[in-house]
Amino acid sequence: CPCGSGLRYRACCGRLHEGALAETPEALMRSRWSAFAVGLGDYLFDTLASSHPDRAAPRDAAVRELSRAREKQRFMRLSVLHASASGDEGEVLFVARIFEKGADRSFAELSRFTREDGAWRYESGVLVPGDRLPDDPSTMTREDFLALASEA
């Protein structure tokens, strides 16, 4: 699977892309990564929280743009560093290794998720660009990330 879980796509993100609900914020995060990697703009739009600003855009245009991300970027590796959920709120800290036209566009993000009508949705995220991350970002804790994010 493109999300790096070690499972086959159909047993992992593929089943979510076909309509199964993500059981955790981490599962939704991984399925969204895979959707970017394979160009599933509908899925990406549909898994946005109702409060997400992109929901205000015309659906067709937003879906088209989201589907094209894979044409511009290479989604190399997703590393989940932290995931938690409490009630209808959750968060996932991850490092995304992405290249665009040969340039490293990697970043770390602490994403917020909310459960709406029984389904996890991506709400928002705080991003730190790759050039501000430690040499080995896989060792970064949530607290390390928050310290980096506050240095903006």
C-alpha cells in the first residue's frame, strides 16, 4: 500500500477508498496519503471536515485539483510518528517525503481530525517544512514538533 503499512493496498487503504470507514484518525491519514499518491480527488474532498476551508470551493474544481497532485508530486514515504484519539477528536503527527520536479518538498504535519456523523474527517494541520526538521525526523516527538512549529 502507498501508505507504507506493509499491507497490500486492497487490505489497507483500498478498502477505505471503496467505502469502508476509517476506524481511527491514523487510518484516515494513511488513506488520504494513498489517495494523494493514486489521484483520488473525490475521496480527498469527501474526507474533509465540514469546517475545512476547501469545502467552500466548488466541488468539481476542488476534486480536479486534488486528483492532479500526483501529476506534480512524487509521494515517496509516509512516516507516522504519533497518533491519538479521544472521543470525536484526534490527531496524527507524520512526516511526508515528497518531491516536486526534483526538489524536496518534504514536511512534517500535526493534523487534527474530527468525527462527523460517525466518520473521521481531516479538519486542519500545522505544517513544518522539511528544511526546518531535524536530520532524522523519525525521532521527533509531538513536543519536539510543537517547539519547531512555534519558532515560525
